[in-house]
Amino acid sequence: MNLEMLVKTNVFSNLPKITGILFLVLIVILLVFSTPGSTIFEMAKTQTLPTTKGMAFGIRYGILGDSFIFLTEIVVAACLFQLFRHIPSPLPAIVSFSRLGMATIQGVNLFLPLISLHLMTNAPLIEKLGDDRIRDWLEMLKQAHVYGVYLSQLFLGVSLLALGYLVTVSGVMPSLFGYLLYLASAGYFFETYSKIFVLDNKIISVIRVVLLIGSAIGEIAFAVRLIISGIEQI
């Protein structure tokens, strides 16, 4: 076996573990970093403008977390395509392209907190426009950022739905993991559409929480399965 074949064999054999680890890394990043969508705009309501250095550092910390997320998502999309590309179906492409679409929206959406940070720290601009007008701009950017998150979750829902179907019908791993991915997809779809159409009551809130917990369980279970057992070759 030549060096090129050895490298390819080792990469493919470790690819399921790498993909599973990246799934878990995304979850850890979400837990460790606060999102700029909540950090910037909530601080702006109570703090004096321009922001202090300490407050600006906290905001940049959140922005750093979001940048890690969308960059990692690009790698995950490539890994998923490589992992399942041997299956004769358009589903691997749908899984990866949907995830790339989500990562693209996340990257573009990151401009909004960056613009907000500029507005909150630019003393001459604040003096020229006034605190009230700056806060109005921040509120508008906040809403735009929230809608960007919802849109990215739709792409993630499509990706997980296609991945669940791929797992269920291909036999690369037990069907249970496909059904768990269906649950994860349903969680993202339900949360997004319930927010967009302002469906907000106790029942909807309970369903949303249950499905989001199910989403986390589905993605974590899939990741752990990849790390421990990989996938079956067909």
C-alpha cells in the first residue's frame, strides 16, 4: 500500500469520529460562549453609551463564539458529505449544502453585532446622533439578527431531516438514530415557525421546550454513535 492510499484509508476510518467530535464541539461552544444577539442588545438597554472596555470585551467574546460556530459548521458539512458520499443518492449533497447554507447565513448574520458594537463604542457618532437614535438602530439590528438565526435554523432543520432519512433507509446505522434526527429537525422547525408566527402560549412553550430538548438528545446521540461505532459500509 503506497503512502497516498494509507493516508486515505486512515482519514476515512477516523472520519466518523472526527465528525462526531465536531458535533459535540459545536454544543460545547454554544454552552461556553454567549451569543452576541443577547449580549449586545440587552446591555444597550441599561448601559451608558459609549460602552466601557470591559463591556466591549464581553461583546467581542460572544462574537468570537459565533464565529467559531459557523466556521466549524463548514467543516461539519464537508465531513458529512465525505462520510456518506458513497451512498448513491442526492441526500448526502442535500445534507451538506443545507448545512453550508446555514453556515453562510450565520456568517452574514455576524455583521449585525459587529455593526452594533461599532455603534455602541463610537463616541463621536453617538454624540452626533444621540443615545435614543442609537438605541433605535440597535433594536432594529437586534430584530434582524434574531430573524437571521431563525432562517439559519430552517436550513439546519432541512439538513437534519435529510440526514435522518439517509440514516433510516440506508442501513449505515440503526434506524433509531434516524428517528432521533427527525426529532431534532422537528425541534428546529417548530421553534422557528412558532417564533415567526408569534405562537406563544403555555402549550406552545411546553412543546417548544420538549422538542428542543429532543433536538439536543438527537444530535448528541448521533455524535456519540459516530464516535463509538462509526457507520456501516454498504
